[in-house]
Amino acid sequence: MTPAVAGQPGASEVERVFRDAYGQAVATLARVFGDITLAEDAVSDAFLVATDRWPNDGTPPNPAGWIVTTARNRAIDSLRRSARGRELQQQIGVGEPTPADKPTEDGPVTDDQLRLIFTCCHPALRTEHQVALTLRLLGGLSVDEVARSFLVTEQTMAKRLVRAKYKIKAANIPYRVPGDAELPERLRSVLSVVYLIFNTGLDDPERAALRGDALRLARSLAELMPDEPEVAGLLGLMLLSESRVPARTVEGSLVLLRDQDRAKWDHTLIAEGHAIVRACLRRNQPGPFQLQAAIQAVHCDAGTFEDTDWPQIVALYDHLYRLMPTPVVALNRAIAVGEVEGPQAALEALDAIAADLDNYHLLHAARGTTLRQLGQIAAAQAAYERATGLATSAPDRRFLAEQINELTAIGANRGQTTHPPRV
């Protein structure tokens, strides 16, 4: 959904609120009405109303509350138009609509988001449907954006989302945080989608608010399940990743880890993350999120990039790959291997997984960097061009364009033939 027309007065504010509040609003309405599709449609309608009204009336003092109230009223109106809806309205005890120009305190709360995540991650749903539905409903991603995350067409993803929502309704899956006996069965999927929501906010500056949502959810999960080491590991991983955000970009361009100003890192978050990792080590029950948190802790321990304990990072990736043998883990391990054994070893490791990650821009970006280190300028430029065509965030595209332009200049100075830069 596009909540406002680009260039229209007030459009940017509606779009900002959409990015920041969509998931929370859907979660709140899903709690009130017990119907995800109704909640999603009502929230979308509310943003369309905001697109019409806010440019003339001004942004309300509590934009998120206005959206929730307006969506609630729209949902009630929709229910009234059908006999089944009137019956449902009586069952859930929803009263008369509240005027949309007088927002109530129906505002979004973290508990609603937790309930929605556990609903989306019910074991009755296929894993890919769990993740896709959560990204759509809580992350506020468009169907096309979710489709690109899964490397499928928008039409294919739309069908998956419809099937997932139908399954929730047909199976009468309850909208609640499950009891203690049910938690372990849901935990892996829930942790994965919380981390995906965090990374969506990390990769896309326009969705930065998702990082805060994901961190709040991770803290809530840690309180809910204090004896689950992987929950603690996820929180530690996210805190350590968040600590480096202030140094990740400069003037809208991505800054690689080796070039980041470490004085900008948030050392309060680093200390909290380190404490969690140490507690995980004492438990001696290593899992994927704990190992990823430990890797981030090693990075944050180093005063400079050159001081990083790369052999330890490779060893941690070896352990992680045994538990989670995915091409993305292999990609990160290959980069670490390059710091220990040199670029040729890294290139061999990257080429071994290239077919599995051909549509993943970070694979081609890593190959570009490695080929550049080996002096293969034309091949490096081709790899960066491939990465540029796949990258979705503006900072990534700007960074890759800079690399292509630098390689063009290097090739010209050497008298080599290179591909023209593609921005």
C-alpha cells in the first residue's frame, strides 16, 4: 500500500506514520476484533483517510492513536453491514464508534504485537508463511517487498499470504501468547521473525522504527522466558548490532565495519550485550542466536578493525555452520576466512556458494571486494554491478556506485577496459 501520493502536501508525514505505526495498529485491531484480515483492511482504510485529511487539517497530536481509532471505527462499520458481523460485534462487545477527530488511548502496545507474532507463528502454518505473514503485518512491508525477501513474484507471495490468513481463521487459531507448554514449539519461528523485523529496520533507514519495535519485543520475550538461552542470545545479538548503527552510514552512504568510527558506537548497549553473552556462555547451551551474539561481541571488543580476533570469529562461524548450515552463514564465514587466510581463500569460499546466493546482493558485493583485493579490477566491477542491480536500500546502492566509480578510475589509470558504471 502507498498511503500518500509522492509530492502531495502532508504525504511524507502519512508515509512516516505508516512505516512507524502500521504493525502496531494492525496488532491492536487484531486483538480487539480477533480477525487479522479485518484489522489489516481497516488500518489500510484509516491511512487512506489520513491521506485525504491530514494535508488540510494538519497532523493530529497523536497520529498513531488517530489511526487506531479511525481503523476501529471503520472495522465496526464494516461489521454492521453483515449479519455475521453484527453477531461478531455482540460477541466481542465493541460499542459505538468513537469520533476519529478525538483519538482515544487505544494506542498500540507491545503485548498486542507479541500476541500477533505468536498467532502468525502457529505450528499449523508453514514456516515460510509464518515469516512472510509477520513481515507483512508487523513489519508493514508491502506484498512486493515481502516477495523480494523470499525471491518470489508478488503474485506468488499474495497467494501465500491469503492462504496463511485463511488458515488462521479456518483453524480458529487463538490470538494470544501461548501457555508454557506451547512456547518451545513456537520459539524458533518467533525469534527468527523478530530478528527479521530488526534487520528490515537496519537495512532500510526509512523503516528504522522497526528496530525499536523488535528490541522491545525481544525484551518482552526475555521477560516472558528468562530461562531460554536463545531468547537471551537474540536480545544480545540485537543490542550489539544496534550499538554500531550510529557509525554505519555517513551522509546516507554505507560505511563498512573496517572504516567505521568506533567512537560513535553506543558503549552502553555494548556493555549490556556483553553481559548477556557472558551469561549465555555460563549456561553452556550454545544455539544459533547465542553464537551470532558472541561473534558480534568479538567485533565490539576490538579497538580497531585490525585488532579483531578473526581466528576466534572463524571458529564461532564453524560452530554456527554446524548448527545452521545455510548459505548466508557460509557467506559470512567466507568473509571472516579472508581476514585470516587472505582474499584468495575468501574468493574460493564465496565461489563455492555463489549458485545458492546468486540473487543476494551481499554475495556479489563480497566478491567485488575480494576481487578488488586480488587486483582483478574488471571482474570486481562486474560483481559490484550485479550487486547494485539486486540491492534494495539507498545506502547500499550509493556505496556500490562509489565502488564502481573508483574501479572505473583505477582501470582508466591502468589503461584497462572496464564496464561503464551503472548507478
